[in-house]
Amino acid sequence: MAVLVVAEHDNKSIRKATLNAVTAAQKLGPDIHVLVAGEQAGDAAKAAAQIAGVTKVLHADAPHLGAFLAENVAALLVGLSKNYSHILAPATSNGKNVMPRVAALLDVQQISDVSAVESADTFVRPIYAGNALATVKSKDPIKVITVRSTAFDAAAATGGSAAVEQVAAPADAGLSAFVSRELSKSERPELTAAKIIVSGGRGMASGENFTKVLEPLADKLGAAMGASRAAVDAGFVPNDWQVGQTGKIVAPDLYIAVGISGAIQHLAGMKDSRVIVAINKDEEAPIFQVADYGIVGDLFQIVPTVVEELKK
């Protein structure tokens, strides 16, 4: 049977997490379908059809699918499920919202945050904030899976030529309604897609210091800005900057952790980064256990010095 990937998109384009999920799906079989559910999402469906390895795109278009409300999308997936052995979605906010409902409606157990595929019924997923890996074997007739996008390379966004098939959306469940969305706007790269991330922690002491000390470094490197939960909880920076087990999972080429002690919850969100640089005045800070390069000292002196060196 075919494998279905639920696309993450903005009704215009496909987000990178979908490409990672397609790579995971390729380990389960050659017949890979992608579902694009939305409102006036024809452009996203065309983009999905170009993903290398995708054999068919299912396009469900309806006003009540535009905001990707979990109740409506789950009903759509359940209706399509009989044709698939596996249903995958990226482990994003949308995926974590929709897929548990799908699993409950199908009376199967969801397999969450998969980081490796060993066979069609055996998967690896992190547990205990990533400190251990569990190998899970499922006997369910339909496997409902969320994929840790940082664990899989992205499939090529072009090169495919899949057919686009229109599918009917079920009626609006009427259980929830979209009210409004407030989107933060930034010229910086999106956190989960950035190749370089400059992240600050409680040691920054204030939001003003994020602006004065870290932003010049991020600007010089063309980096995204991140933060630990402690910095977010203290009100230094917005919630969408949070990296960690309860924030965003990232794996950039370079992660610079400034004033971050390295609590286990934070490490779970960034330890797969290719190169980790830690700056902290406490030489015993746990962050140094995962760092490739560590600088022990006062961040308020070190970071401006690094910025000046980068200007040369």
C-alpha cells in the first residue's frame, strides 16, 4: 500500500519540514502520496507535485480547511486512511495537533517524533528528553507517525512530476472556529530552517541585552535568533524564539549558545546541530558537554569582541 505524507504549507508554498517527512516516507515504500489540505492552495499542491519521489498529490480545498483546524483535517485523513499503510506528518505544531486525533479516531497508537525508520513496522524515537532512544515495533494496520524533521535530510523540492488529484473534503465539523492569528515578522531566517542560530539564555539578564549584545552578532552572521526556556519565561524574548523540548527542535550548521547553562530540556532541542559553540562564565555548565567549542568567560565582553573580529 501507499504511504501518505501530510504537507505543511501556507496555502502558497510547501514548508521544508514536509521535505524531511518525504525522506522518511521513502524508507517505507516507493509509492508516496502527499496531502495538501487548505483553502485556495493550488500553488502549494503544484509545489508538492514537484518534490522528488512523490508519486501523487491529493489536493483537498475548502474554506474550513484554510486554517488547518485539527478536527476538520483529522476527519479528512480518516476518510482517506483505508488506502494507506502509513500516514506521516512533520512533528510541528500542526502535526502534533492533528495526528493524535487521527490515531484516536482510527483506534491505533501514534508513533511520535520518529528519528529513524528501521522497517515498515519498526521505528526509533527519542525518549527522556533525547537521553535515550526507544525502538518501537507496531502491529497496528495503519501506522500514524510524526517525524522529527531534523533527523532526516530534506528531499529535493524539484525534479518530480506527480499528478495532482482533487479529493472532496468532509463537511465542517463545527467543533472549532478560526478567530485570528498574530504572526511575528522578522527579516531574519525562520528558526527551524536557519543554517546559523544565535541563542541566548538566562545569563543575558534582560531583553535589552538580547538587542544590544546578541543582535549585532546575529546580523553579522545572517543568523536566526533563539532562546532558552528560562529566557522566554523571564519575558526577555517572544515565545516563538524558544529552542528545546517544549519549544522548537533545530539542527543548524552552527549553533551559538550564549549564557545558556544547558538544561536537559534545552539540549533536547539543539544537540543535533552540526557545530555547537558555547559561551558561559561557568566552566561546569552542562552545555560544554555537548559543545564542539567552548569559551569560559563574561559574555558581555566576549560577544562584542567576536563581533569586532568579524568586521575585520
